[in-house]
Amino acid sequence: MGKVPLTIKGAEKLRAELENLKSVVRPRIVAAISEARAHGDLKENAEYHAAKEQQSFSEGRIKEIEAKLSNAQIIDVTTVHANGKVVFGATVEIENLDTGDVVTYQIVGEDEADIKEGRISVGSPIARALIGKEVEDVVLVKAPGGDIEYEILAIQYI
């Protein structure tokens, strides 16, 4: 597994989720399994099977987060010397040249992406088109619905 790029906020969010899973969710599931075992026959005990399924999901997520954090390349965009270019972690304001719509996106790792919050994955078509470009550059994004041209209005490293 290669290095997983993460912003500082993304890494903190994963660490918080991991801490919650280990200190809150895991003990709650263990208690539920204990209680379900006390009810007797495990073959037909729906509570036991549900708790075991939750345990399996939770432990899988813990392993997944631990693997991502151990392979993470945490990037502090405020310290990156990008010389005015779009890089991982940058917040970019772009204008759709066909519609005039202006949107702002931060380019983040795959796990941090949330379009509703203005965070797009570094692997998305828009991010791939923007990386390495500068303010006033026009980029062509090959989107599933067709090609779209955007002009870069501003780049921030926040």
C-alpha cells in the first residue's frame, strides 16, 4: 500500500474516529455480546449474532483506519511553498466559463472528500485538471457529462 495523502484536519478526524471506536464502541459491543451470551443458546440468539456482526464491522474499521494512518503522508498546506500553483490541500475558487457559476473546493485525500462541504478528492477529474495550474489559467475538465472549462480565480493555502 502506497502513501495516503491526508490534510492535518483529515488525519485528526480519522484519529478521533479511531479513538471513539476503541474507547466507546468496542466496549459497548463487548458488553452486548456478554449480555447476549447470558441468554443461553447462541445458535438461535439474534442479539448475539447482531452484536458479533457489529463487532466484525467495528474491528474491520479499526484496522482500516490504523492502516491508513500508518501509511499516511500528512501534509500541512500552510507550510507548502507552492509558488502560486494548485497543490494538494489548496483551496481553489473556480468559475465555470459556460454558466458563470463560481465554486470553491479544497483538494483533499480520498477519505476526506465531501462535495457538500467543498472538499474534493485529489483523484477527481476536477482536481486532476487543477493540480499544477495557477490563477487565471483555464482548465478543461473531462467530466462524465462532457467537457467543462473553468478559470482559476483564486488559490489559498489555508
